Amino acid sequence: MGKRVAIVGIGYSTFRTTSQDVNYREMIFDAAFKCYEDAGVKHPREIDAFVATSEDFMEGVSIADEYVPDQLGAATRPVESITGDGIQGLAAALMQVQTGQLNLVAASSFSKASNVIDYYNVVSYACDPTYIRPLKEHPYFIAGLEMMKYLHGTGTTKEQCAKVAVKNKENALDNPNAAYGSLVSVEDVLNSPMRFDPLGLLDTCGDIDGAIVLLLASEEKARELNKEPIWINGIGWGTDTPNLDSRINFGAEAQYAKLAGQKAYKMAGIKSPKNEIDFAEVDDTFTYKELQHLEALDICAPGDAGKLLEQGAFSSKGTFPVNVSGGSLGMGYSHEANGTQKVMEIVLQLRGEAGKRQLDGVKTGLAFAWRGIPTATGAAVILSKDK
Amino acid sequence: MSGVEKVYGGTGLSASQVEDGSIFVEHDALDCEYTWDAGVAIGRYLQELKNGRIIGRECDECRRILVPPRMFCEICWRPNDRWVYVKDTGTVNTFSICYVNWDASRIEPGHPPHLPAVIELDGATKMIGIMHILGEVDPQAIKIGMKVKAVWKPEEERTGAITDIKYFKPY
Ligand SMILES: [Zn+2]
């Protein structure tokens, strides 16, 4: 681990399924303005550099980085764009601070998913043009294949997966930033329209629009600013092969999550994740993904996540709360901001600003995001506050 | 000047190599649709264009009048303050005479070239301009600094788009 870096500011817009009243610039300005104010930074000229995550196909403009600066206060300033998850953007910002040349770096990510008329086409273009696209399958069939293999390989049941949706959607009711909070039963999930067997409609999260901006500081700078620093102890990301048919133990195990977790744990000096981490926000784009990711991240043994979930271990009052925010199933899926959304919840919890869903005595949290269908890329980050 | 374009394309594979099947390619065409939310600033801008007017936003700190409008001042880093109508007359800031179409095809000899220009609008802050096109003008007579005026579409044809102004012409 190099120099210590902390998150010293956070700002976010509202999170809603649609946002016709603001364009993406106004939405990001809202988040950036609140973030700098949160940190006690009066003007973005005090910030040394800016990192934005964006994905051209989601925005419908190419070279989207050119559209980033104004709403971050970054016009005429150093700006870098990352085509990846928000946690990968966070890693880029972290490394900039760790060079020792920069003291304050902002990292932004956002979703205007409601503006993409045919999202599935966008996902389809992420699939291999020779091996997959000619089959003319809706790209989510990949999740169906993977879930089938996961259930088969680990003995996890569809009921256990359904309970992930029940838990996360209920958690979301206590989160004002969540758009998909509801009380659903296991039967509701199991009886929801089957889409890509065994994956049903309620096993799948819905989209949201929203923007999140984080401000990172060197240790010295962090001590000068308003807020209690939330330290980035470890960060890591990993990618498996793009060939679905030759991924290691496809489905049963999420290699990318394992790789990302191991790297982040090593950097943070964590030997026993479930004992040294208090809670986690873990990608639940599909119900089975939460369980699969918890196992890959070594929070429990392979095949145990479903059982532990049923015993209540991952509930808000459990021994290791997972997705107290509601996760993507409860908050909604924010695409490039997926990981940042999870980081946001960890920061709010560690600061004691999580309102009705505040966890008691949490000091260290894990955020993990998957880059979504059809990728095998994931990113993990460990955050903590001063003991 | 316009004319037939000589192409210096470099050396590639021959079409026959693809046609005879000795080389395989994958072909697909992009098919993505978007509806970009205009939001507060651009939404009002488009609404006013439909009304036959051009509107900007004024920042009380730097005193700039921004056209097209945005709701915040990126320099002062604050929400800006008020809506201000500007005139539909202005000055050519820069321009180009373009002999190539949108799809990269060459404009046929004898057809008029495209005339994109940056217009600094009267009433907006100096150096702040909108991109548009020039019309009713001899391309060779266009000069930086030339005074121009908007030529609007008839009211019933306006849709709330920058093309509600057909072009700017000298006056
Ligand atoms: Zn200003």
C-alpha cells in the first residue's frame, strides 16, 4: 500500500427510474456541487484533477469524455475518463493521489439509462460478433446459463436466490435513495414471469438514473477538511476471459470477483474477510449474483451463501449485513455508477449518516461491483474509518 | 475550390479476396436509439426557439450571458441567476466553406457548399456564440466580423430545435 488516501466528500443526485426534468449535465452538477460542499471545498479550482467514468454506448455519444468537464467544474483542468465501473474510476483517482503530485481528485459516475431506448441492443453489441450475436438470443440468456450452472454446481436453490430479492427490496424501503423498495414474498419472486430459466423477472434488477461524485484526498489534505476521512484501504479489479465457454468454472464460481477481492484484501492487509470486515455492498444485478459474489469474495465457503442468507446472516441485523442499501435489486441499477452507488452506501454507513438503516458500530466495509452482462469484470474496494 | 477529389487511399486487400471467400468478415450495422433529456436549460432554449426567440442565462458573478443556456456557471461554480433574451442578430466569429457532405461524399460541382459558422449573438457576452449555418450569401463574400441575422422558419413549421432558425444571412 502506498500513501493513504481518503474519501472526504460525497454528493449525489436523486435516484429515479426516469429524470426528464434534468439533463445529464444538470444532474452531475447537482452531485458535484453537493460533493465539494460536503468536503468544505469552496471552488473546484482547489481540486487538482478529475476522473469520470462513462460508456459511450450508454450515453449515445462517442468520446463522451469531452462532455465531462463543465458540470464537474473541470473545464480547462486535467480530466481523465475511465470506461469501466465507478470503482475502477475510483482506483484511477486513488493512484493519481498516490503519485504524491496531487492532493485532491474528484471521481464521478452517472446513469441516464432511461434515455437508452433499447438497452438490450447496447448489451448485445458487447457480445462477440462471431460467436454470440449470430445466435440472435437476448443477451440475458447468459445470466440464465450462469444461474443454472451456479445452482447445479453449489446446491443453492431458487428459493434461496428469491430470498435475496425479498431481503434487498425490503431493505430499500428504509433508503430514501432507493427506487425499487417493496415487500415481496418468496412466492412472488418464484412466480414472477420466467425469463431465462431459472432466472425470473423478479430475480433481475431495474434501471435508474442518477449521479454520484466522490472527492479523494491525500492524508495531509484529508486532515484539513470538514469531514471525517473514510480511508481507502485496498482496491482491486479483475477480468476473466471474454469467452463464455472457457471461463474457469463458469457460473459456479465468479473468478473476476475472486481476483478483485484477493487483490483488495492483500492491499488492505486483510487475512480473514468475514472477520475483519463488518458489512458489504455486493453486486446483486441478479439475485444469484449476490450469493455467487459473496462466495467468490471469501465471505463464506462456496455453496454456503444461500444457507447463511436463510439463517439471516446477511440481513441488516445479521452477523454480516449485505446490501443494507437495498442493493441493485432495491435501489436500481445505475450502470457505470453501479460500484460508486455501493461505495456511497459504505461511506454513509461509516460516517453514521445512513438514517433509518444505520448499522451499529461498523468500522470497515466492502463494496464490490460487477460490470454486468456479458462481462467477467469486477472491482472491489475496502473502506474504513479511524478506529 | 470545389472539384473532383483525388483519393490517396493507401494499399489494402482487394475486394476479390473477400468475394472469393479466402478472407472472412463479419458484418453488422449499429441499431441504437436514444432520447436525450433536454433538461431545464436546453428545454427552455428549445421552447423559446419554437417561439421565435433566443434565450440565455446570466451569471451575476462573472456577468456572462451564456447562450446556449446552462443552469450553472462553470467558471464561478454556482447556479447562475436569470433568463435573458438575446437578439437574433449577431456577428460571424468564424466560418468554413465545406465541399464535403455529412456522409463524406463530395458536393457535386455546381452545387452550393455548406457554410457552418459560429455566430456571436447581440446581447450575449462577447466570444460566446452558437454554431449555425449561413445562407443567402455568396460564400466568397463571407468575412469574420460580418453582421448577420436569423432567418426563421414559419411559426407553424417550428418544432423546438436549432433548425427552427433556417440560417443566418447578412443584413
Ligand atoms: Zn459566472
